[in-house]
Amino acid sequence: MTQRSSDTDQAELRPSGTDGQLAREDFTPERVRAYQAVAAQFGDGQIMSEEAREASRRDILRNHVEGEDLWIFGYGSLMWNPAIHVAESRPARVNGFSRRFAMRLVFGRAMPDTPGLMMCLVPGGHCNGIAHRIAADCVESESRILWMREMLSGAYTPSWVELDFGQGAARGIAFVINQAHPRYLPGLDPAEKASRIATAAGPLGTNRDYLFRTAEALAAHGLKDPYVDDMMVRVRARLTPIELAKE
């Protein structure tokens, strides 16, 4: 498939929000079917059925007390573009997992000709991010949107984690990498990762913008991640002066 045909096929996946931002309206059964069609053309592996996706959501929510608020942990675009109704957002730390670029991406912020990478949580270390609180009366509607957003391919495993707020803690859901999924790429070296992130782009924007916005979101909340800082340096070193001026 050529770059031109890929661009045409992905046009309907462009977000309704401004500046590459996703909105709640972007997550509908119709849009999910469009993703499925594009993924099938690009050979991007398995796509979860609506029944399997709903079963996943119901399964993890069995351990959520009905009538209580629900916390969701964001470590990538969920930090700066949650696209759900959020009652409160707070910096939080999760122990036992680290943020890594280790998920293959060929649509959204990439193309089959120029594949990119998404962030995921992998075992070990700790991760600073943003926890979003969903009000109790919105848990059903907003969790449905989250599962349409995060669980299209089953590349994540929704997991209960302990959210450390510095002063206080709470249980929340994080989308952790499914290590058995074909999109998981644990063996790429940092140079290859930086090369992919620097060059990949699609209808949602550039892969590097995804990295830069994540770094900005961390900085805005006084959070640090040496891994993100290192990837920023590596990616910027691969950009032309014109590309850097646009960032």
C-alpha cells in the first residue's frame, strides 16, 4: 500500500477536535468500525470485537464499587487529551511500572510506510503521570469511551494500580502493555525508537508531537521522567532546523 493510498484511507480517522486533539465525539461504534477497516488494510494485527471489549470493561469494573468515583491513570496522551468528562486531575505516581515507547504504530500518528511508536507501561520501576477522577454518575459512559479508545486491538491489559498522590493514595485503572500482543516491540534500541518517532506522522499529527506534548504535560505538573527527557534529546537531534522551528 502506498503512502498516498494510506493517507486517503485514514482521512476519516482525523479527530473532530482542534490541533490534533481527540474529543468524546470521536469515539463511537461507527468510528471503531472505521479503525477496524483501516487496520485490516494495513495488516495491523488483531482487533478486539465489541463483545470482547465490553467483556474486558465489565471484568475490571467488577472490582469497582458501584456509586463511587473512578480514577484513571494517564501516562501518555491520556495526560493531556483525556477526551472524557473528568471531575478532577492530579499528579500521581505508580510503582512497579515504567513508561516506554514499545508499541508499534501504523495509523493515527504514523503510516505503514513510516511506522511510529506509542508509549506503554512495562513492568519495573515507577511512572509519574496524571490521574483523572471520573464522577460516579459518569463511570458507565466514560469507561465505555475509554475502552473504545484504549482497547481497540487488545494491546493493553487494564489493571488496578495504587496511585500515590504524595499526600494520600487511591486505587485506579491503568492500561498496561499486553506483552503477548504482536504490537509489543520490547527489543528496539533507543536509536531506532528515536528515528521512528522523529519521522512518523499521520492524520492525528506527528509521532514526535505526541512525545513533546507528553513532556510538556509532565513539566506543567512538576513531574520528571529521565526516559522522556532522553528521548526528547534523541528525537530533536534527528530533526532539521526547519522542523525544529515548527515545534
